[in-house]
Amino acid sequence: MTDENENGTQEFNSVMNRVFNALDVARRDLAAQRNDNVLRVTRSTFRRRRRAPTTGASNESAGVWRVKLFLLALADQSVLPAPTDSSRLSRQGLGIPAHDQQGVVSERSYVKLSMTLLELLMIEVQTSMGIFEGKAGQVFLTYDQAALDGHKYFQAGRLIAVVSGTRRSVYQSLDPSLYQLMCGQEPQLEQFDCSVLPDPDVQSRAKRILQCKTAEDLSALQQDLGDWISECVVPGIFSATIGEIPKIYSYVVKHYIFLRTAKMVNQFTEGMNAFGKLWDLVRNNWIAFLHCFTNMRTPLTKSSFKAIFKYEYSPRGTNHREKEEDTIYSWELILNLIEDKLTELTFEDLLIFITGADEVPTLGFPNKPSIDFYTQEVGERRLPYASTCAMTLFLPRGITEEQELHNILNQSVKDSWGFLKV
């Protein structure tokens, strides 16, 4: 093992240890805030879906144990002892082996249920703690002095950080402009859509500023809303000109969504930093983490999709290699069809089919997904297939016709039950 790999292993183990240490704190925070009815359903679902291996916790895969630990911590149950580290860094860097003959079904159940629980946890954080307001995907922090004194913003930040440690982007809710301000950036607030503001009165006043187009409008605005605008740290409203209205609007928006709640924002980010200085990492790499905290997503293109994969070719000069290159030529033509929107297939469809993920993780996949090949038996028609564990797509060798590969690939993707649905 190289020094780089050893350092990566040590870093991964360190991060996972922080996850485990933070889980107990997160459990207590959740227990203080939880909805008992939701929790009872969660416990019931967990017990009903549980299919644990019969050989005992010490022989369970590390991946199953990790997910079970998270489930038990959320459900306020006892936490199982850790297994050995022998399988700690198996499949996808999460400790889940590609083939666990004793617990394949239970592993899938645990993974699927854990994702549901993470989403439930984020719903609880967003709706039950009273520290967020706004529409889904355009959430702002509330101005709540009691919640601030009760350290609820800190608790929410820490819980979200713990969930982020699972590599699952489940909190894509912050308003993009607020997120950028929290990261020390200066978004173009002159184009901010005031209709997303949660307070109807503030929304109406902001709209009034935007509609100010003439000297008469400005005079009426100064008379009706001048004092309120001054309270938004814009004392120059009474000497402003029409040309300064867009800037005044941006100042009002910044005050309302960020400066007004600065103490709340600070406590929230302190909570995230309590988990391995996560917010410092986010702030320093804010573009990379943009889609983790907002629902802004960059669509996949042909070039970005191709860059995800490596090809598992046979040695050069072999018959297999020649047939594999024929297939990849047809594959390239299909990617062109997708980019030109000449097929119902999408790059996201293929990514889900191959990896189980609907987007590329912020830090990339732990192992590079691949395209491998198989030989069609004479007289048989075997469809392309994928292993989401290995993140590999298997294509038949020797497909020289674009339409033939498109038809069987489309059938495989559209007729599949979907990730974790079997």
C-alpha cells in the first residue's frame, strides 16, 4: 500500500470515528426534539424490516453494522459493539462488501431504511425545531431569540453535519443566495426573487422597491417605507436617486435574509463545525458543496458523463478487443442521441442504473465507475446489465448497429425495477 493510500485510509477511519462519536450526541439532541409518533413508526418499521444474520453482531459486515448503529441511535436503542476492522474499507469506502451471503437482504433493507430515516431526520430538523422558514429548496433561518438562547441552531447544525458525514446529500434546502452569503460570497441580489421571502409583509415591501421606476415612485417610497428601509441598514434612502434603487433593493434583501439573523447563522455554523470543522470545509469549497446544501443541480453533459467512467478493455490485438471497440463506437453514438435529446434516455437514467446515484457525489465516487463487456451466446439475447455494488455497466461485445444497442439498453433501463426495489 502506498503512503497516499495509507493516508487516505487513516483519514477515512478518522472521519468515520468522528461520525460514531457524534452519533450519541445527535441521538440525545433528536430525543429532545423528536416527534414520538414518528419515532414509534420508525421503531416498528425497523423491527418489521430487520433481517439480521444469525451469526451475531461480531460477524456482521462493517457496513451493515454502521447502518444499524445509525438506526439504533435514531431510535434511541442500545448501540451494538463495533465489529473487527477486517472489512472496514470494503465496498464504496463504506465497509459494505459486494457479496455478503449471510446478509444481502438485510444489508439492502438497512441501507434503504437508513436513507428514509435520514430524510425523516432532516424533515424533523426543518419543521419541528422552529429555526427554518420558507418554501422547500428556498429555506431561510428564522429570527428566534428563544431558539438562539436554547442553542437550537447549534443542535440543528450539528445534526445536519452528522447526516452529511454519511455522504448522503439530504439537506438540499437552503436558499442559494443565503448559502452564498453564509460562505462569505456576494451574490447578485439585485436579481433576487422576492416572492420566495417567507414573510408576506416583507415580500410586499420588497416588491414595492422593485416597482420604483420614476421620481414620483421614489418620493412615495421614501414617504411610505423610508423609515423601514433605513432600519434595514440603508440610511441613504432619503437622498437616493432612481439609479440607486437596484442597489437599495439588494441591501434590503441582504439585511432580511442574512444580516438580521447573523447570530443565528453563526450558531448554526458553529454546530456544523462541532463535527470535524465541517463548515470550514464547506466555506472554503463552497462551489463543490453547492448542490449538497441547495437544490441547484448542474445537468450532466456528454463530456461530464464520459469522464465518470473507465473502460475495462481486453488486451489489444485480441478478437474481444476489436468487438469491444465496435460496441463502444455504438455507445458513443447513443451518448450523442442523449445530448441532442433525440431519445427518451437521459444521462441521469444511466447513472442511476449503473451506480444507484442520481448525481455525482461532491467529492466524486470512491471508486471510478466502469464499463465492462460480455459475449452474447449464440441464439440468445442477453440485455445489458449493471452492478451497483461494483458500479459497473456490462455491454455486449460486437454491437455494430447504434439502434440495436439503443433498443436493448433502453429496455434494460426502463424495465428495471430500480435501485433497492427488489
